[in-house]
Amino acid sequence: MASSSPFLNPSARSRPGDLAIVLLARDSYQPITLEQSTGVVDGYVEGKVLNTRFGSFPHSTFLDVPWGSQIRASHVDTGSRGRKRKLEASGEDTSIPGADDETKDSEAGNQLTRKAASAPSGFVHILKPSPELWTSALPHRTQVVYTPDYSYILSRIRARPGTRIIEAGAGSGSFTHASVRAVYNGLPQKPEDKKGKVFSFEFNEDRYHKMQDEIFEHKLADMVHLTHRDVYGEGFLVEGKSPEATAIFLDLPAPWKALKHISRRRPQKDGETPKPDNGDWISPLDPKKSVHICTFSPCIEQVMRTVTELRRLGWVDVDMVEVAHKRINVLREKVGLNLPNKKGCNLTPANVMESIDRLKVINEKTKDFNNAQKEKDGDAMAVDPSDSGKANGREEEDEKPWAQGRVVHRPEGELKTHTSYLVFAVLPREWSEEDEAAASAKWPCGKETKTIGSVDKAARKQAKRELHHMYEMEKGRKRQKRSAGEKQAIGEVTQTST
Ligand SMILES: C[S@@+](CC[C@H](N)C(=O)[O-])C[C@H]1O[C@@H](n2cnc3c(N)ncnc32)[C@H](O)[C@@H]1O
């Protein structure tokens, strides 16, 4: 069964009830849930309206358009809302008979929403939600994990369709959305169905509730199980059962305190000898698979404590990575002396000829100035440097503004500030006597009765014969060589004796 979440199965066109990301300007996003209004909303006769610095946008203008469309601002009539505000400012009684009627009408669904007329104030783009856009647009409740980090983390912890991930803490849900998309392989039909799923844990009650609301709004409730819990003390079981996870991501202030619960055996205190489980301890891990973990810590002291604890608990392949992400900007650069002095234009010579022309102008100007000084008429000739190479400038003018100049790519001058250190490790699956016996029965090692592969008995015999033949040939050649050598030696001896 397929999910209806816009993050997993988006529609081709925007629909009422969809989450949409409104792109206001570069790196400026506004998430909204699209509403189909049937009457006056908040005083607007156009229905629900998004107000931005680029103008007002009734939701009706965002609906039933292909994702990525440019939407122009609209003239909106504030109606009773405007009148109410004016009265509030003047301190008069704010109950306006007309306004109340309007609201009542709208509540009753009697007053129809008026069609919006476009305004020249500006435009925005409406974008289909994705985890990357959500990370840029989400309301920050905490420090979040950004796309360069989480894309690398998800690949290292082997998150793929069908994987079951444990995540703590959930925070603002940035990593949660990215991991849901990574593990999604359809919705579970029955509770025992083992489909890809994210088991998320958050300790802060306010964040837990906000995150829970978001999961429902984004139609991800079948894919994300959020638990309000302190994982240091209470571990990672969900309603007393094991999530059977194979991938773990810990974005916690002290990840080493939670590691004891991510074990295949009952957690031991430091220095304590392991006790038998008696079957009363449940591990949150998949017993049949290796488990990959990543912990996210901003400082090296936390990394060291985590690594020590990982080693103590038997994790292997422990390593640490820092993602130093650099954005490369692609832009059109207009270089030349004859360009208008405006944004995006670099007023330096574009080539050697242009610099020679410029030098000629400067020399000419200096000569004229000196001549003028000599003649002492005090009227130095003014030379307009922009006179030279006009043709070049006109050429540029003929081109469309967006096609002018050269396309260049340039990395940002500075690396983004350090985000975090990523510690990775693997906990191999446990291997019992029974597992060894089962593997030996399936793949008998050292007791082979027949050759593995496609070579049959006749072919093997033939190969043996050929080998023997080659051996005999080689032996014959060596014998011949030896007897020829002996004959030569005898001849030499005979010659010297005569
Ligand atoms: C940095 S935020 C996580 C951000 C998140 N990874 C994201 O991408 O949005 C860390 C979260 O861990 C939670 N937290 C701290 N200690 C916890 C604990 N013992 N159990 C569960 N959550 C905890 C905090 O409340 C906080 O929301």
C-alpha cells in the first residue's frame, strides 16, 4: 500500500490540504498547508491569504497548479478586517454590524470567496515538499541536522528501503523526514509486517507534541513512531517490544549514556561481569543482522567518551568524520569596462585589447591635460572614458539580460562553520554454536565430495591428461638438451686430447 504523504508520493499538481513550500527568495522559504476556502477568512473575501514582503497571495492562487509554478501577488480586499483594525486603532467599539454578518455568513458557508486579481507587487514560487526543502523551511525548535550531514549519515548507516532506524532525539524533525524517505518501501498492512520504519525518541514534552502534530499533518504517522522518553534511563523498546533496528542515529547531548541500551545483551555497569539474560531482557536490535550506528556531537571530548564506550561494548570499525560542506555558486559574470555600473557587472578589462584601449584613453587624457596646462588656457579637455569600445557595450545590450556574461562557478569564500563530528561504528551480529552448525550444514567446509562449479568428470580427466602430456613434453625437451650438452663436452675433450 502506498503512502499519501507529500514527501513520499506527491501529486503532480497542488491540492487542498497539501503541504507546500513557498520560495520567497534565494534561501528564504515559507511552509504552508494549502486551504480551499469557501467564504471570508480572517476578513479576506479572497479566502485564506499568505502575506509576504512580495505581496499578498490568496491560497486559491496556489491551488491546482504544477509544482514549481511562479505565482503572482494579488490585490486583496481586507474587508471587515481592515475596518475592524481602523476602529481598534481609534479605540471605538469594534463590533461592526456588517463585519459580523460577513463572518457569520462565511461560517455558514453562504458568502462565496471572491476571485483574486493579480497585483504588480511581486511573485513567489510554489514548491513540492521534500526533506531537503523541509530542512530549510521548518520551524526551528532546536539545532538541526542539515542535508550534507544527513545524506552522508544515511548512506553510512546503510538506510535503504525496508530498514528500521532508531533516532534520538527527534528535535525539530529534520533528520526524521530525511530518514523516512530513505527507508520507505510501502506501508505496513498488518502490525507484524516488517516494513521500513523510523522509531524516534524525544525527551522534551513540548517538542514531542509539536513533532507529533507535524507527523500527522505530513501523513507520516504510519512510517514514524514517536515516543516521549528519556532514552538514557529507559532505552529504546517501543511498547515493550523490540523495534528490531539495524540502523541507529543519536543526536543527543551525551550519546555515550544511551549506548548501553543499544546492545544485544542486558546492559552491564562498567567493570561488571556479564550475567545470563534468562530471556527476560529484550534487545532493540535485529538479532540476525549487523547494526550500523552514527552519533552526532559538536565537540571532540564528547566524541572521545562515545568512542570509549563503543569499544567497551564491543562495537567495531569505529571511525570519525567531519563533513566540511562547501556550496558552489553558479552565476553569470559580466566583465568589461563598458558595462553599466550595476549589480553583477565587474568593471575591469575583459581582455588584453580592452586594457590597451583603456591605457590609450588614459594616455590621451594625460596628453590633453598636459597640453592644456602648457597653453594655460585653464580649460582641460574632458574625455569621457566610456566613449571607447561602445560597440562592445551595445552587443551586450542586444542580449537578453539573463544570457549576458560568462557562466562561472565559484565556491563560497568561507567554509560554513563547524556543525558536528560524526562517529560511526558497527555491531556485528551474534554468532552462536547453532548458527555455526547451521552454516556448516549449508556450506560444508573441508568435506567437499564434489567439485564446485560446472567442470564435469570427463572434462576433469581431459585436463589431467593434458597436464600430464605437457609435463612429459617438458621432460623430453630437458633430456634432449642434457644429451646434446654431453655430446658437445665429449667432442671438446676428444679435440684437446688429439
Ligand atoms: C539537537 S536536537 C536533535 C535535532 C534533530 N536531530 C533534527 O535534525 O532536527 C537534540 C534533541 O535531543 C533531545 N534529548 C536530549 N536528551 C534526551 C534524552 N535523554 N532522551 C531523548 N531525547 C533527548 C532534546 O530535547 C533535543 O530535542
